[in-house]
Amino acid sequence: MSCTFCRIIEGKIPSTPVYQDDFCYAFADINPKAPVHILVVPREHIGSLDEAAAEKRALLGHLLWAAAEIARKKGLANGYRIVVNTGEEGGQTVDHLHLHLMGGRQMTWPPG
């Protein structure tokens, strides 16, 4: 299986890397919805949050930690939003679990 995000992680599709380690890869969103809009994806293919098994709890926590670390490095001390879209009705458009880290402007609620 080679989804879009898997190909980005493999370097087969160009991206602008922001952070990477053994467990995740983060890159700038090509269609940003905020001044800072970064996608944090696990290196391992997991289709969605709904598909993450119990043994992936540590990885899920690591993804949140990585997003917070990126936010600190990007100077988002005034706040930021982390979004995980799950499934078609949740707005997920790429079938690879990913976190959207958005900041650099006032976020509104409800998001839509």
C-alpha cells in the first residue's frame, strides 16, 4: 500500500519538512488554512484514528507531543489548534492518520 502520505514520507513526493524522528514526519500543508499549518503523520501507515489499535496508544501520544514541540519551535505561545479529521463525514481526505497543527491567527469556534 502506498498512499499519498506514505509516498511523501518515502520522499517520492516533494514536501517541506518541519520535523521528523523515528516515529513521525511533519511537513507544511500545501493548502494552508492558517499562517502556520503543518501536518504531523506517523511513519507507520494507519488509515485513521478510528483504525488505531490499543497498542498504538504510545504512538498517538507521541504525535501530540511532536505537534506541541513544533508549536513551541514555531513560536505559537499565544495558542494553536490541533485537528484530527476521521472518516468521510469528519472531513478526512487522505486515508493516513494525520494531525493538523494550525496557528498564527485567532481560531474561531465552531470550526465548521
